[in-house]
Amino acid sequence: MPPSPDGCVLHVHGILGAGRSLPRGATGIGSSSESLAMVTEEPLAAVVGRVRGEPRARRRDLTVHRDLLLSLGEGGPVLPMRFGTVAPDEDAVRALLVRERDRYAAALDRVADRVEMNLKVLPREEAVPDLVRADPRLRRLYEETRRRPGYEARLRLGERIATALGRRASEAGRETLRRLERRAVAGVPGPPVAGCAVNFSFLVERAGTSRFLEEVDRCAAGAAPYAELRVTGPLPCFSFVPETPGATGHRAPTAGAM
């Protein structure tokens, strides 16, 4: 999207109901901490900040974007926009609010008093000795490799162990999803992540976050020793916001990715 003649664009952080105010002391992205403003088109408003040129997905700015959305979420429902969603001016933002009014209003109702919790299930490399002892076929292959070491033998053993450990982690992940879905309003799978057996996001009642985390702890005990559960949240509800046609940007990082 081309910038205005002065080289600036409006970075759109999130959508909320008209009449809301900005959190005290809130700042946005950029080297000079962009000043924030509200662009209103009843019954919606957008939180925007003026930046020079296309925003770059630097870790600091991604984190500022996420933290601003969390702060806004404490005062009421907010639809987080992907980092890097920009408009040339306020008229373009108002046009977006008019065009997407019904979808955004419905989505705001859906995320009201709710947060996103992200779950990742990973194989535990520390569990390899236990896995070899517990699996007769792996144990035999391990003993054969010790008696007749070689590149091919070690490679074959490593592949078998990785497959078996991944299978155990996937089984733990399926059981964990089954149990956590009872504590959530909705859930969606996330994109594949290297080294993860499961990447899944839940929409959880804000008041039920503690109960959700308690259930995660119980699931983690059951998943040991073969799988590790990592939960990040509360997060802005990125996974439960309708995609805006033509909008591009980067998802703000979760704490677990930092």
C-alpha cells in the first residue's frame, strides 16, 4: 500500500466498539513510539498509529503491538489486527470499518470477555532412555547397533526413536486436546511448527483462565515423561478474528516464541 506524500501510513492495531478510550500511557510501534489515535465509524472504532513507511516485523515492535492489544482487551472486546496491517489515511480506515461492520461486530461479540490460550505439545528428548527401555523393538535395535555400530545402523536407530517418540507425543496431544476442549468455548489448529506434535489455540472465558491452566497441569502430569506441554496466554484473540480481505501483516509473537 503506497504511503502518503510525507511517507507515513496508519498502522491499524485493532478494532473495538466506538466510545472506548485508549489505555493511559499507551504507545505504539516505531523508533519514536508512534502516538495512537482512534478512528471512529459508528458503531466501531480502530486504534491506529502513524508510522513512516511500511512497518518492519522487529521483535520489539511485535511485542509492543501484542502488549497494546492485551491492554485494550482489559477494557472490553478487541479484534487484534495482524502486525503490519496499514492504511494510507483515516478515510481508508473508515471505509474498512463500513465495509466489514457486520463481520467485525459479530466477531467482537464472540471474543467479549474471552482470551486466547495457545497449546504446544513437544516430544521430550530426555525421555529417549525410558522409551528405549519400554519398547522391546527399540531395545533390540539399540543392542544390535551397539554390537555392530556404523553410520547406517545409527541413522536407522535415530529414525525409529524419533518416530516412536513423536507418536507418543501425538497420543498425549490428542488426549490433552480432548480434555481441554471441555474448558474452552472454541478451538482451532495452528500452523505446523517444527518440533511440535500439536499446535492448537483455544478461546477461553477470561474468568475461566485459572481453571483452564489447572487442567493443563493435570494433563502435563499424564503426558510425562514422553511429551512436554507449553501453554502461552492469555493472548489477544488472533486465531478467532475473521481475515480482512486484502489485509496483510505478521502475527504478533507469543511469549513462548520469544
